[in-house]
Amino acid sequence: MSSNSQDIRRSILTKWHETLSRYGNLFSSDSISGTSPPSVFVGSYNYPKVFVGPMVPPIHGDTSLLDSPEKWKGKSLEEIVNFRLNLIRGTQKIPIDKTEGRYIESLQEVTMSSKPTDSDLIFQKSVSSNISLDGESAPFGPTGEIKSAKFSGTSSVKTIEKTFYDKDLKAQDAVLNLYNSGIDISKIQKCFSIGMLGQRRKLVPTKWSITATDDIIASSLVEDVLDYGLIDSCKVFSYDHLGNHFAVVLFPHRWIYEMIEAWYSNGVMGFGSDHEDARGINHPPAIAGAYFAAKLGVLEYLHIHEIQSGVVILREIRPEYAIPVGVWQVREGIREAMKRKPLVVNNFDDALTLASNKMSISKSEWLSHGNISKLMRQKTLSDFF
């Protein structure tokens, strides 16, 4: 981590600790009363007996912004981290196959709710002031083991409620039904995680449900995109947010996809990448959930415009991205990039040059750490007809 990155991280966490000092009684109590966005979290530690519970801030009112990544456009890294850290996570240890019982059923009602839910939690002891920062899910604040929990004011989203009670529907089909009905992806991920979807239901750790949801939707979109005609020129889209720079290159080719990431660690540049052709990817991507989040963002564009193309996504993670806030920011970053007016050129080489121009990494460096040139040289079935 660079000194600039450390300074940013230190500034954000210093302000958080100032908040802890000012409102310590709210975050170090054996109880909390507040309005959940609504939000639930399923941990992966100790799998298959995991820690499950709601996330509640010590405030009442419309708290929906605290757990709605789709609404975070334009927010700074500091804003996102600090309002996320206001979410206190309650937990109970639950076997993953226990998707019934009053506690889990209450959390499912909270997850289905169309509006923030009034919540009263009593903990076994004062909550820990430790906070969670990992690369997949958005951060959250202090954690406490729940002794009792009460929720009121839920109002179910009818589409989700109908899908929840349809226990003949496979989990994959349930995810797609909700997505095609216009339910936010972040909401679908919570339903998946808290054991509300599918025939053989179980609790799924939040960070796994995020990736699974993105993958299910993206795979479905690929099936449609493969039937569309190819674009006739190269297009370059770009977008900056939260210390991440994204460049998306579309080029005339049957669906192939590669994502390459570059980041700085102690002054040293690191790279990661993975790729697929029309057959998809048959292993966990080297760049984890970001691979599927970005893939989904660009496939939505191809699907809406009924076009097919090859895709290269370049992501430069700059030192300003001092605290990871989850792969949602990759999905939303690519979605926003695809709304921008693209630069149009005639060939792939020029497109990659344009994509690299705004970055501190040269075109040759990107190519040397990826496989897209090799993929483009491979013959597809269509070449033989």
C-alpha cells in the first residue's frame, strides 16, 4: 500500500474513531434501536455453521441509502465507508440448512421488505468495536451476538414474496425472475443469501451470494447475446470513480471476454486477469468476484442494444482506493461507463491505445498480462462456415 493510500485510509478511519468517541454509548451498548435499511448479512467463518443477522444503524428514519449500492453514484469513498460503518451487525450462529424457525423467518421478512424496518436488538454483551473490511462485500461496523431481536413495519415486495413461496422454482430461475422483474441486484443477493430462493434452500455467505447472483444473470445474458449480430466497429468506454479507472473495449468478434486488473502495492505494480470464450469460464476467476460483476455490467449494454462483441475490460486500481468497499463498485462502475458516449475507431489496436491513454499503464503492459490477443487468433466454429 502506498503512502498516499495509507494517508487516505488513516484519515477515513480517524474520522470513524472520532464518531465512536462522540457516540460511543450508541456503539458500545448491549442493545440497539434503529431502522434497518433493510439489511442482513451471512458470514462465511465457521462454515457450515455461520453467523447470521441483521444490520441496524443507531438511528431511525429512512436509512435505505446505507445499503443500496445502486444509489451510491457520486458518493465519495469516505462517505460510503463512514455511513456503512454505522451499521451494527447482529449475529447468531446458525447451520446453513436451517432456513426455517422464527429468527431466520424474521430475517427473511426483513429482506423482503420494500422499506426500512424498525428493529430492536438486545445483545449477549456490549458490541465489539471491531469493523469489517474485505474486498467482496461492503464494509460494516461493530458486531454483537444477538440475545433477542424484534422487527416491525415490514412491507413485502410482492414479486419477491411470490418467488419466496414458490418452492418448485430452481434458485437460478428465481434469481432471473427477480432480475427480469426489475428488482435491484443488491436486493436479489440478500434474498439468495438468507435462504429464500430455490428448491433445496440454504443460507449462503453474503460474499458468495454476491458472486453467484452476478454469475447467474451474466450467464443468462450471454445466451441471448450469442444470437445477436456483431458490431461493425470498435468502441471504447471509460469511467472513473472511487480511485478506480475502468476502460471497456468492444470489438467485432464473437463473444470473448477478458478482464485485466492492475494495482499498486508498496510501489510495485501487480496484475491479475482472467478470460472466457462462448463456452464460459470453468474455474474460479483469478480476480474473484470483480470478474463477474464487470461481465454483468457490459452484458447488460450488449443485451439492451441487441449486439454481440468481443470485450476487454481494463481496471486500474489507484492508491486513492484505500479501503475496499466491495465488488458492487465494479458492477456499478462498468454500468456507468456503458452510459457514456464511446470513442469509435476502426481497429482493435487503436481502441486499446485509446483505452490505455488515460492510464498510467501502457498498452504493451496490459497486453503482456492478458490473453486477449491469443483468444482473438483462435478460430471459432463460425470461421468454418
